Amino acid sequence: MPISQTRPIKHFAFLLIASLVPITSFASVKVNGSFTASERCPAFQSIKKQANPGDWYTDSGNTYQALQLNKPNGDWVQLAIPGAHPQERWVNLNCGKADFTQSQSPPFTASQNNKRQNNQCQIPNQHDSYVLAVSWQKGFCEHNKNANQKPECRAINHNKLTVNNLTLHGLWPNRNVCGTQYGYCEPAEPMRLSPSTIKAIAPWMPNFYYETDFGEYQWKKHGACQNRADDDYFLLATKLVQQVDQSVVGQFIKANIGKSVPVTHFREMMVASLGESATQGIQLSCLNGHYLQEIRLSLPNDFEQHSTLRAKLEAYSAQTGFKKRGQDKAFRGNCQANIRIED
């Protein structure tokens, strides 16, 4: 009898208890063996978020392959759930009987765990804003010294892949007091994306045409610091990139492909369309100071409540305070006075 896929009454008591128990991040531990369910319990994709795509539950009496514990001698076991997507799901150990052995991989030491717990820049859901980093793939792939290590860049540089839109570098939760150091909140949390999500985001994050390495890095460093499920996080980031690509930002870049343009002209066009306040949240990034590779946009925590790109950027400016002085330099980032937009 396969695991049941239904949407009836939830186990509110179980969820309430689980929500009251603090879950600390440890290194997961691989196990060998099985787990036999003794009751019907939710099978979560993520322990922290308690996301359950497809609404899957264990069936009492069924035996499942056990994959790993959430920590040495942990209280959550990851099972292989036939039919679920992804198949790897977390179930509380109280839901059945374990018949497995733990691997001998050394766990984090107490001092390592204490260091992580005391680091305020590694606590999930403590961000106060976001940075959306969008790339001009042609500039990056042509001039980054490590570009040939990336399969999408090899394909672009050998004319086997064409990318004419802005692409996703990352959607980064940001905590002001941490500067650029907020991240790695759940380093043991693996990325789990459905095939449909990978297909949907590949045109906007071309590494996914070939592998998932870059996405996994972005998830581990940034995505696990916020509370959206993996699929939701990447699909939302993709929609944001599409919005930027269709905005005056993307229009200006594509209208100047193959040209060198003054940064002041770029900024003037943004101010004319978006206004001074919104433009405050935009910063350019160049390779060798000259070749445009990236645009970074600062967004408020509640950016989903603002429909247009201008509204999102203005909300961030209102949150942090508009500062008219020094805006030309802030917009330019590490770029020189003139930048080239590669074709």
C-alpha cells in the first residue's frame, strides 16, 4: 500500500508541538536501514519551514527507506517516499520505529555549534531587506577569469547558447547590521527543486540548463535564511528578474548592447523613468571596472506587497531614508565613468 496523498484534517496537535520545539542546525547524519510508521504523520520537505508539497503523510504499518537524521542522534529522519516529489521527506521519529544505523561521520563539536548559535548573522528570518542581483550574462562570461569553469559560459562563449535577457544571480536576504555577512543560516539544509521549477527558471538562471551547482550554492548561502520553500523562493526570484528585464533597466541595457555608455547617462535614464527615490536602490557592478556584469537592486522585506518595480524600490528608500548626496557614486558601484555592455 503506497503512502497516501490526501488533503484531510491536519495533525494540528503535532504541528503545534513541533512549532514550540526549537530546532537547532546541526550537520545531518546519513543512516542505513529503514523506518516503519506506526501512525499517520506529515512528511515535510523542510523541517524548518514544515513545507509539505503535495500534502504527503506516512501510512501506519508501511516501511520506508531511511536516508539521514537531522543531526547526530536526532529527532527527525529523512525518508524516501515513493510517489512524492521530491521523494526525500522528513518525519518525526516519534511517528514510528527506526531500524537503522548512523554513519560514523563526525558531528559538529559543541564549540562549533555554540559559535553558529552566537553569530547573529546566521540566524534565519532575521533579515530586514533583500538584494536582488541580476546579471548581464554576456559581460560576465566574456570577462570573468573563472567563467570557463561554468558550463553555461562555455556554451555562450562557443555560440552554443544564446542569452539575451537579464539573468538571476541571487535573491539575498539582508540584515543591515551584518553588512554583506548575513548568510549560511541552515548550511545542512539541501536544496530540493521540482523538475518543473528547474525548467521554468533555466532561461533566467542558465546554469540550470546543465547542472544545479550554482543554485545549490545560492540556496545554502542565501535562500535558507528566509522562510519560503525552495521552489517558491526560486520561482519568486525568477519573477523579479523578469520584472527587471522588462523594466527601463532591461530596456536600457538591451538598447545599448555592443556599446560603451556613460554611467551618468544610464542613471539619468533611470531617474527619468523611476524617480530619484527608486534609483537610490540600484547599483551597478563591473568586471575590470568597465564591463557591465551585474545590477543590484535593494528591496524591502515586504516587496511582494508592491506591484511595480518602482514601488518596490521606493518602499526600500522610504524604509532606509532617502539620501540625495553621493547618489551618482553609489549608483556607479565599482564601475568606471563609462561602461561597455557586451554583445
